[in-house]
Amino acid sequence: MRWRVLVSTICLAASASCATMPGPPPDIRVLVFNMHAGKDAAGTPNLEGVVDVVRSTDADIVLLQEVDRGTGRSGKEDQLQRLADLLNDGGKNTYSTAFGKSLDFDGGEYGIAALVRGAIDNTRTEALPVQPPQERSGGSQEPRAALMLTAETRLGAMNVLNTHLDSSTDEHYRLQESARVVELTRAMGGEQGVMAGGDFNAEPGSRTYQRLLFAGLRDAWRSCGSGDGFTYPADKPVKRIDYLFLAGGLRCKSAQVIDSRVSDHRPLLVTITR
């Protein structure tokens, strides 16, 4: 009580200074989520569950991997547009969308996507070329891509990259893909800061992960998370492969893995500020 009286006395004595004292800096919440083509951990269609995760986390930016648009396996539905339709209420929850195609698949498109509570500018998709080239046929892996955009947020303009790297046991392709991701994030750099998130299919300690850190990207979980941060598989997670990396003036305030079986991955939620 004595402290409250003292503060009040100081403010009355210098009311102009008190009135202009800045509040805490704003922050935004970023969700990184491999949504498994809208299927839950058991493989049952569950797009509404993805919506519930976004709503419950109050995410400002959502970086999604494994998104279908018009594919046969997803009933010809544009999953990204469906998510936006379910989320948007015309008020605070009004999300813009961006899609980055990895490949044509099953009569439609498959790739990565973003939902942003606010405007999206300067959207483009870049292939992550590898040698030897990968073509989706037989047992080969699909070609990978990076979706890049500028998001208008409470923190101002934010440069964002979303990706999904190769899942092979060997790192041959991931090392090439991550090298290109580093090039792209450097090209996006500036005063706004850069975030690069997604399913990197690389555990901490791997050469892929170390390359990203060596390039100056900061693993948000290492900065402000606690515990193991395991995100995969959703039912009994044993490894951390989903990340948000930060560069420039961005800072991590908190990070948590959401306990969910909505997908075969658990979502990563990071709160960031400048």
C-alpha cells in the first residue's frame, strides 16, 4: 500500500511525465503447424480441429505445412480458403491468406501456406532446388519450396518465410534446401526483422540445424522455450523438427508446444516482440 501511495504522489507531482510513460512493447503470436492435409493423428479428416487450434492460441500469424488445394484426397476442397472462411468474423479475426505450391498433386495443388491477421504484401514462392533433381514418382520425395511474404502486424511490417524441408533419413537434400533458405532469409533482411518457420525435418544437433544457426538465425525455442520442445509424432512426441527462427531485431518472449492430436505434428506457438 505504501508503494502505491508513493507512486501516486510521484505521478501527481509530475503528471505530464506519468501520462506519457510508454507501456510495454506490443507482441504477436506465431503458430507453426504441419496440418497433415487436414487430417488428425489417426488420419481422420479434421480441418475444424485446425481452426480450433488457431482460435485457442489467438495466433496472429499461422505458418502451415502440408496444405491441399483442390486435391482428390481432400475432396477437391481449397483447405486454405476453408480455414479462412471458418476463422474470419469481419472483426479482429480477419485473416489474409497466401499459398506456396510445392507440386501439382492428385488433381490439385499441394504445398505450404500462411494466415495473417492483417494485410499480406510481396508474396512469392521460391523452389528449393537440389541435385540430383527430385520428381514425385514411385518412392521419391516431393520437390520443396519456400513461401515468402511481408505481413502487416502490430509490430509493423514483418518479413516471413515458411518452408517444409525434405524428410529423408539422410541429410543430403535437406542440406541443399537449408542453404537456399539461408540465402532467401538474408535477401529478405532489413530493419523489419525476419522470421523463418516450418517443418524442417531436422533435429537439433543435425548438420542442417547447425547450418541455420551458423548463418545467424536464432532458434526461438532455445531463446525462450523450456523442456524438450518435441513436436513429432503427435501421439507420443520424441523429436523436435518444427521451428521458428528469428533474425534482426526480433526477440522471443515465450514458446510452447501445444498438446494436440489435431495433426500428426504438435503445433509450436511463439510470442515475439522487438
